[in-house]
Amino acid sequence: MISVLVSVIVTTKNEESNIENCLKSLIYQSYKHIEIIVVDNNSTDRTKTIAKKYTDLVYDRGPERSAQRNFGVSVSNGEYILYLDADMILAPFVIESCVAEFKNSPLVVGLYIPEIILGSGLFCKTRRFERSFYNATPIDAIRFVKKDIFIKVNGFDESFSGPEDWDFNRKISSFGELKLISGYKILSEEKEVNELKKNGFLKEIANFLISNGIRSNDLNYKYNNVIFHNEIKINLAKYFSKKSYYMKGFDIYINKWGKNDIIVKKQFGLYYRYMVVFTENGKWRKLVRHPLLTVSMYFLKGAVGVVYVWHNLYKFIK
């Protein structure tokens, strides 16, 4: 059987410290029929030089991530699209599992991929804990999609940055089902286990993951089918700055879908964002099992809420 081509779009801007691990993780995928497209936003560091070691498809395009992704798709040849940020690392079986899911589920048009935040300090552990509640919720967004559906919805809205993932998610959902892949691919045959052990991912990337909060056993038995998101250099100040930047697009997004829209209410409403998303479907048990992380998470979310309120007050005063 001929494998379908998957186009992986990686957006970058001054990512020389992250891009190599990202691209290595693509080279070491169990699924090999992929093309890697790097769309850079005029980096002034070595990002493009490093990227060209792994792919000839390196382009310049801006001004924001949405435009970069749309351009990447416009020059792609794949039947499926996977879009990533440069600070993301794919576990070895992600693309294989996504392609298999589409083949087995004809009604599915987009896939969520579980995401694990890297880092060993309390801030990163708190972010990893918080992110674990969001998979396949209105707070999440798909990353793997059929190219023909991407084109039908005109890709990402380039009029704002931040919530463009949510907007894209909603447009795609009107064409079919969105599904979450499992964070672990069962290696049922000894051959598959041996292939994983020989995979360059475990030789070249595993030590980086282990040194940043991931247990070695989890790479084999828990996290072989996830996205690792490298936030180890993001401190509290950078985190708030990032959130403040994305908030600039919130008003456009809310006006586009309407403030009374049920999904918008979940994404911006206190009740869902601070309570339901952490307790639904039995997830409340994690809060009980990890009281320190729970307290830390609510402190962080409360601080983000203050930033959001200040953002709205500043707009009103201005």
C-alpha cells in the first residue's frame, strides 16, 4: 500500500535553540512519508541555517503565525497537514497514529494531539499539570487536518493572533468530527519495541526530555505518542507577556463568533475556565491527588485573570 504524504508546517522566528530538536523529532518519526516545510519570519539568528540541514523547503513569510501557516500549506504537496511551533517535539509515533486514525475513522476531519509541557521547576510542573486538563476541550485546538478541508475553510484567519487556533478549530469542526489520539501507542509486537529502542529519537532527544521533567519509563510506556512543548525558558514574566500579546486578538475573535456563543462562553467564562474544565469527566480526582500543583495552578490562573481584567480596563480607559 502506498503511504499518503503528510506535510509538516513548522513556523519559526529566532528559534535557533529549539528548531533542531523539533526537526530531529520529525526525521525520527516511525512514519517516513513526510515533507518538512519551515516557514520563517525573518529570523536574525541561525534558525534558517539549522533548518536547511533537515529540509530544502525553508521560506520567509510574515507578519504573524497565521500567515506563515497558510503560506506553508499553499506550497505543500501532502494529503494531510500537521502544523507545529518550533518549540515542539514530536514523540516517535505521532504521525503514524494520525494517519491510521484518519484511515480508520472516515468521519474524522481533524485530530487533537496530547501535549506535555517540559520543565523541572514548579512553574513548568504547574503548566504541565494545567495543560493535562485541556486535551480535546474548547481550550484545545487540533493540529492534524486534511488538506482539502483546510483549503475549504480558507485556513487560519490572518486578522488576529492568539485565538486563531480556536477559530480554525471551529471552522474545521463544521465539516466532520474532531478526535483526540491516544498519548500512547501500544507496542504489541517485540519487533516494534526493538525498533523504538533503536530509534534515533531515544538516542538523541530522550536525554533532553529526561533532563526537563520527563521520566525515562514514560517515554516508552506513557508518552510515545504526544507533543512535548518546550517552555523551559519561559518564566512568569515572559508567560504574562505572551498572554498579554495574545489578548490583543481576543476582541476580534469574540466579535466574530458572538459573545453569547456557547463555545466563546466556555473559552472566556469564569465558570468553565476555572471550574468545569478541571472537574468534568472525573478529572477532579487529579486535583485531589495533587494538592500543591492544584493550588499553584489556581494561583497562576488567577494572576492571568488579573492581567485579562487589566487588559480590558486599559482598553476602556484608552
